[in-house]
Amino acid sequence: EVRFVESGGELVQAGGSLRLSCTAPGFTFDGYAIAWFRQAPGKEREGVSCIGSSFGNTYYRDSVKGRFTISKNSAKDTVYLQMDSLEPDDTAVYYCAANLMRSVCTTVAGRLVGHEFAYWGQGTQVTVSS
């Protein structure tokens, strides 16, 4: 069974940086949009960022624009999320998933459609202290 493996989460002070990584053993990213989602305690899961199969196709939710950068290493089938200027509201478990239906990042009402994504991993905890 294919599942993403996320890593890089830890406790960091506000204003700090982290780089998250995700890979999925046995799964080739080519041709699929890969996204980061997050879920904070008591809150719904939300799409954070997405990178499509085509160069330059990316998506960021408004609250992370200018602070987070998504990238991928196709040779390693690894997607990264560079998170700078972290804020306490960024505290959440961060998950990777693949859109098996689309190669580009698409949104509805400005948001990623979570149910289009698959191969969810266990997530990595990011905690930002104030």
C-alpha cells in the first residue's frame, strides 16, 4: 500500500524556519499534483500548498503566501515545503498527499479539494511557540 512519509516537523520559535520533506516509496510523482495539508487540534484539515507536474504550477493558501515555498526533486520523488517566518497559527500536523486525478493544482473557491487526494501519510508535527 502506498503512503507518503513526511518528516522535518519540530518545535520552533515564532519567526523561525523549518523545511518539511515528503516521499512515497513505490510511487512516482511524475504526472501528479502533490500537496501539503495541515490540521490543527479542533480544526478542519486545510490545504496549504500544492505543486503540479508542470513547471511553475503551484498553489499557496493566502495565509502562507510569501512565507512558504513548495518545491520538488523529481529525481528523488521528494516534495519539500520551506516554511519561513513561522507563526503560532502554523502549528499543526502537516500531511502530504497526491491528486491521482490531476497533474495540475486546482482549487474550488480558492481551496484545494481534499477528497481528490490520496496516499495520506501519518504526518509530521510542527509546533510554533510564541
